[in-house]
Amino acid sequence: MKEFISVQEAKEILQGLSLYGEKVQLPLQKALGYWTASPIHAPMQVPSFDNSGMDGYAFAWEDGGASRQLAQVVQAGTFPDFSLQPGTAVRIFTGAPVPKGADTVVQQEWVRVEGDQIFFELEKLTQGMNLRRAGSQCELGQLILPEGTCITPGTIGLLASLGIEEVSVVAAPQVSIILTGDEVVELGQALQPGQIYNANGPALLGYLSQLGILDVKVYKVKDDSAEVIRVIGEALASADVLLLTGGISVGDYDFVKEGLAENGVETLFYKVKQKPGKPLLAGIKGEKLIFALPGNPASVLTCFMQYVKPSLGQWMGNPAAWEQARSYPLATNWEKQVKLTVFLKARLVAGEVEVLPGQESFNLLSFGSADGLVEVGEQLFEVEAGTALPFYPWM
């Protein structure tokens, strides 16, 4: 076990784990937010036929001249079983198949119609204009999506256009949450003296939901050693990833570290040189990953963003899971007194990072306007405005 390590070392330990989800087949509509488990190749060419990119008139360029005799009408959803005769054109609509012999479409706004004759300005046109050739999007067997691609609404549209109904993705882990603390009560209950509302549970469930992890078991445990040990064992029986909040410091009623050890969890590291969230523990048991997060909500969200979120992303096949941060210049001077990496609630304003007031670990007010967290490294103390710092957005 490593204790009181740097942020970078903690991330390297987690990134080095070989914990990945299984490959599963999901219906296309249920695959949103998942990552492809294998490359996807086109099962057909798209478009599968030459078609018009405009409402207009299709004709053969080689016939020459700036007029044609109007022959037939071709609508989308039909297929012309004739070849275009020399000197003629067909009325055609966007997406409709182009008949054999036609290779150019003039848009209707550029056409004058007189009886069964059409006239257009030839100098405005080029051969092949407004014609979408078969296979111009993709050919049969062409690589469409490499492994490790996130399924987005646009991706779903692409795959649907290829007739793909199911996709192979990396399964999300089964996540369980254990909330500790006798002082924590659920929303809707009246607070008694010394009690606080459960903020960590809803915050974690919200973050997991954003990551596409919806089926989450939540346990509430009293500050009792035997009960903590029992509930941890119960949760580990079904969870791939277990998150605990509170009970991981050095107080008389902090039983989580002991409870994890009693259940055979191997500690990877305990305590990180950071603020907030110093008493963070990460452990493994076989193929299961465990995070014991500090109790206050600011520490929970900070640790989730920095360690849990990328670990879950890696599990789900995201090749860039640990590449969350982008650098932005600091809007004003900032100074810190401790030799720790500090994560500050901040927002982006005109391309600069603005550090928000209310940075205490118990203070949630600034989360209401924060876009994410900015990182001030362990070795930085007096940071001048304009200095580029890593910024971690919520998503």
C-alpha cells in the first residue's frame, strides 16, 4: 500500500489497472453513450444508388445545349426502370434515384419551364452537379467506426443509415454506493439538531447518470464497525465498482478502512497530496474496484472527477478517459499556502478561468455556478494571471 502520494502517482496507479468491461450487443437506441468494443465496417454502400441532391431536373451533360424536353417525373421512394433519352430531362426530387443516362441535376430555381420544355443557364452548371453517386458516403466493407468510439446521436444516425440494428459495446460496470454517517438523513425528512441532508448520494447518482450508469444500488450504513463490515461484504457480492462516502478518516467512528480490510480488499493507496479530498482510499478485490471517498460533498465530487470518472471511462472502453483536462489562462492572480495540489471550483469566462469564492471543502454554494475544477499543482504557490492551468469540466 502506498500512503500520502501525489495526484499524478495516484492516477498512474489507477490507469495501470487492467479492469475492463465485457463486450455486449446492444440495440442501437440503447447504445447511446457507450463505447464501441470492436471496429464497425459498412455492410453496404451508401448511397446504394445514384440520387439527386436537389429538387430539380436531371439530364445528360453530353447532350449539350441549355434546354431539354421534359420526359417524366421521378419521386423519392420510386425507382426509374427506363434510360434517359437524348435531349430529354426528368423532373426529380431530393433523394430520388437518377435514371440511367443522367449525370447532372440543375436545381429548380435555375430553370424556366415553358410547356414541356425547360431552359437553364448552362454557364452556371458543371457536369455531375447535385448528383450523389452510389458509394460516395461509404463503400461496402469500409471502416466506419474504429474500436473505442463513443456512440453519440450522430453515430446512431450513421449506423441506422447503414441498416445496423445492434452494436458491440463495452458494458458499463455494476456500481454500488455505501453512504456512512449517523448524522446524514434523506431528503424529505425533518432535520434534527446535529443532522445534515444526504447530498453525496444524489450528487454521485447524478454524475453516474451522466456517464450512462443508471442501475446503481445505494446502501445506508450506521457508524457501527460490525454493520460497516457486513454492508461492505453485501455490496461487494454484486458490485464491479464500489463507492463509499465518509468514514475513511481517523475519527473514532471511521470504520471504512477496517471494513474494507476485513472483506479482503487490497489497498492500492491511501491519502493523496491534494485539497480537498486528502483521505482518499482506492483498492481492489479481484476484478472489483473500490473507492472510499471523504465525507464532505466538495471532496466527494473532486475525487469522483479526478479518479472515479476516468476509471469508469477506462472500464467502459474510452481510450481518452484520463485526458480530461484542457489548459486555460487564469483570470486573476491566485496564491496558496499549502504544498498540496489544490482543486478549485471555477468557471470559464471569455476563455479564462475564474476562481470562485467559497472554496472551503464544506461549501457547496459555488458549485451552483462552477463549470468544473481548475488544478493548481503541488509546486505552485503564487500563480499570476495569464498562467495556463489544467481545467476539468464536469463532462
